[in-house]
Amino acid sequence: MTITDADTTAAPVPTQSPYHSTYQHRVADYWNAEENAVNLELGKIDDLYHHHYGVGGVDWAVLDEDHGGSEVDPVRRRDRITAELHRLEQAQADLLAGRLGPLSPADRVLDAGCGRGGGSVVAHLRYGCRADGVTISGKQADFANEQARKRSIDDRVRYHHLDMLGTGFPSGAFAASWNNESTMYVELDLLFAEHARLLRRGGRYVTITGCYNDAYGRASREVSLINAHYICDIHPRSEYFRAMARNRLVPVHVQDLTADAIPYWQLRKQADHLVTGIEDTFLTAYENGSFQYLLIAADRV
Ligand code: SAH
């Protein structure tokens, strides 16, 4: 067989598949299909789309929204609940971003498991840094890139359809990196090895994650239900510290956010227009002590 020049030019450039297992295909299917109001309606408020939960105290007055002192206006009540949940999710994004610094516009940061991209925008707006988000969902990456274009920050904030366990980005190129609720989709040793490779010496890694509580024992029924709901595999608290220690990530700040996470779920449970059905499971898991919400910040040494 002869291959002509024309054929050679037309041959597609081989691209590395972002998928390294059948499991990752299924996770991508989940996120490609995901259209939950709790993500889209909240994001629409200010075009910051988050796929994580929220922290801090709730303004419970949003439930008693009354119109002119007489009747409750259901539409306004709904909007106020939506806005309040978004405020709490935004507070979580800000809490995480605050632990990444100090950073300057010369720095580059990595948002591992970036969802529809809100976290990268938050970091960029705060520090002026370049941000790269990676997600196993091609649809999310496209959505997030479109958002960045609309904001005219697409030269500084870019999203990629990639496996965070093997991004192909240059070693030591990043001043900071994070996972906001995305560590439960991967083996921690593989994940932290990739963060350690990508971060420069002295770089900062931050995660906010649900984990199961070793002091409770093994994974509870509720933890197993959460795993089944999201197709994920929640790790025990201990595993985070073991895997970080094995990968040159030294914790500098650990915060138990469990108590701070509960009000968000209490409010969300009452938001009939936004519930996904997992609200009671989260509340029980936190309240029976089997599940914890943690922030861990670590230095890459
Ligand atoms: N960090 C985001 C999204 C959290 S949802 C936020 O805070 O809004 C979990 C995300 O992890 C989804 O975007 C999903 O696509 C991503 N994810 C799961 N496994 C992944 C993998 N192996 N590589 C990259 N992203 C992954």
C-alpha cells in the first residue's frame, strides 16, 4: 500500500483519551447528563456555577418571605432560598480560594475536577492568576469555556477535558492546585502523585471533601448511599493524610467543616424546587458521626 502526501496530511493527530477506565466513562456519563436545578438555577444568579455544597450559617428569614406583611409570596420565597443556597456555596469557594494564596497574576493554578468551572473563576478574580480546570466531562469543559469567553477571561482561564490523574501539563508549572469535592472519584495516591508533580516546590494544595470517619469505624449505610448516588468512593479521613505524606504534601491547615456544612443541607431540604433526594442522607451521615466535611491545605515540599 502506498501512502500519498495528501493521505498523511489528512490523518488525524492521535490524541490521548481522557478515559483510563470504564469507571471513568460512567462518571463522565453522569456529569454529561447532569442538569440539576440546584446547580443550574444557583449558577445563573451571577454566572458562577458550583457543583459543591455550602458552608456557614443560614439566614432563616428566607423561609418566611412575606409580601407586604400579609401573605408569603411563593415565587419570591423560592428565589430567596435559591440565592441563600448560592451564597453558602460561594462561601465555600471563597474559603478554599483564600487558602491558595498568596498568589500573583504571574502564577498558574490547577482546578482538578472543575465541574462547570466556578472555582477557577473565583481564584482568577481573587488573584489575577491563570487557571486551568480539568474535568472528565467534555460537556462541562465546553460549558465552562463558554462562560470564560462570555466574561472575556478565556485568555487566562481555560478548561480541559482531561483525567486529573494524568493531565500532561508540565511538571512544576503550578503555584497552587485544588480539589473541591472531587477526590472521591479517584485513588488518592494517584491523585496526589499528579498534584505533587504539577506543583512547584513550596506550592500549595487544598482540598474540601467529605470523608468517612475512621473513629466511627467503616463506611456507614449513609456513606454507602452517597457513594451509590454519585457513583463515587468516599475515602476515610486517615487515607488523606497517609496519601499526602507519601506524595510530598505536608498539611499546614486542617479544618473540620462538618458543623458548618449542616445548615446548608437543612435549608436545601426545604427547597422543594431544588432538592435531589440525597438531602436527608447527608444530614443523617453528618449527625450520626460517620461522615465529616474537611478542608485540608498542604504544602508541596
Ligand atoms: N470542583 C467542582 C466540581 C465538583 S463535582 C466544583 O466545586 O464545582 C466533581 C467533578 O469531578 C466533576 O466535574 C467530574 O467531572 C470531576 N471528575 C471526576 N473524576 C474525574 C477525573 N478522573 N478527572 C477529572 N475530573 C474528574
